[in-house]
Amino acid sequence: MFARHSKGDAGGEGRLVSVLIARDLVKSFRGGDGGVVPVLNGVNLAVARGEMIAVVGASGAGKSTLLHVIGALERPDRGEVVIGGQSLSNRSDDELAALRNRAVGFVFQFHHLLREFSALENVMMPLRIAGRDATASRVRAQELLARVGLSHRVDHRPSELSGGEQQRTAVARALALDPAIFLADEPSGNLDHANAENLHDLLATLARDLEIAMVVVTHNRSLAKRADRALQMEDGVLREADVQGVFG
């Protein structure tokens, strides 16, 4: 297990144990002309428990690809990802799926809630799929919805919730199985300013209070400033970012 890196070094070592470690990640895709398009070019990252990292950079720089690789949705061409002390290397697809479902919480720009189910039922879904009994799943879902400020909306379907409420429900669902890491891809990109600010406050609070390792890809200056550190994806690698300089 590596230690958390110190500020100013995306891959160095410091004092706190990391929950998420990425070592020398390389990832390329095949372009429409058949050529190889490099996206990640030796990415190193370590995120400690309770730490919130913002990843910023231009569109197409590879930020979402990085999330997919460290979240076990895609395999790197080279390098290693370690979550909670468990390496993702040399695992079967089934093993990766099981680890991902257990240890990784995802939130995307669009909430992807199941529209025919209530907020409570949406948050219960991962728990029921994991084999938890109905009563325990309901209690856990109610606790999480209360934590994100939606205890009064548990029986409402997504169409009856505001955009901010839908995204907070998605956050609660991502936390249902108490994951080791929480990954968010432009989580406030589809929200108005007021709802976005509420979500930003919520994410920062959850990272601290739940002591979860959080990586957030964002183009939003406000969200990036709330993070413990901001890293810029450029030329396929992560570098310490000056938020003011990135956003102008």
C-alpha cells in the first residue's frame, strides 16, 4: 500500500494511506482512420480516505477515460489500479464487475434513475441486487436520502423531482453499498447555478463526513475550488492545477 502523496506531486508519497492508487496508466483508442489515438500517457494518482480531488482540463483531454479506467469500467493498456489494497490487474470480467459493484460509486452528468421507481426504490436497487433483504435495504436507503436532504421526497418518482433532487438521489444510490471510492463525471453539468452550488456543498461534505475517496471530473470552477486538490489533465498526464489559471 502506498501513502498519500504530498501536495504538488501527483504521484509522490506522504503521510496518509491511499484508498485509490493509479500507477503509470496508459490507454489508447483506435481512431476512425485506423490510427492509434493516445489518451492516457502514464497517469499516476493517489487519493486518500476523505480526500476530494477535482480533475479539470479541456474537452477530449481524457478525463472521463481516466474515471472509466480507475473505476474498472475499462482496462488500461498498461499500468495498475489499486482500490482499497486490491489490484484490478489480471482479474476476469466477472471479478472486475463484482469489485466495481462493491467498491466504486458512480455519478454522471445525467442521473440515470429508473423512472418507474420512486427515489427510495432507486436507492434500494443496488442493495437488493447485492442480496440485501428488503427491510435492511429500505432502512439504508432512507438514511441516505435523509443525508442528501430528501427525506420528504422518498416516495416521489424522478419525473416528480427537480433536477437537483434527481442528482442528489443519484448520489445517494451511488453510496448505497458504502463504496471505497466515489467517482463523479460532470455531476453538476446539467443543473442551474443554485442546484449546482447545493450539489457542490453536498459532495464536499460527504467526502469529509463519510471519509470516502472522491474524484470529480468537472468544468465548474466552483466545484474545483471546493476540492482538496485540483489536477489538470493535459497531454495524457495529470499535473497540479492552478484553478484560477485553468478557468481564467
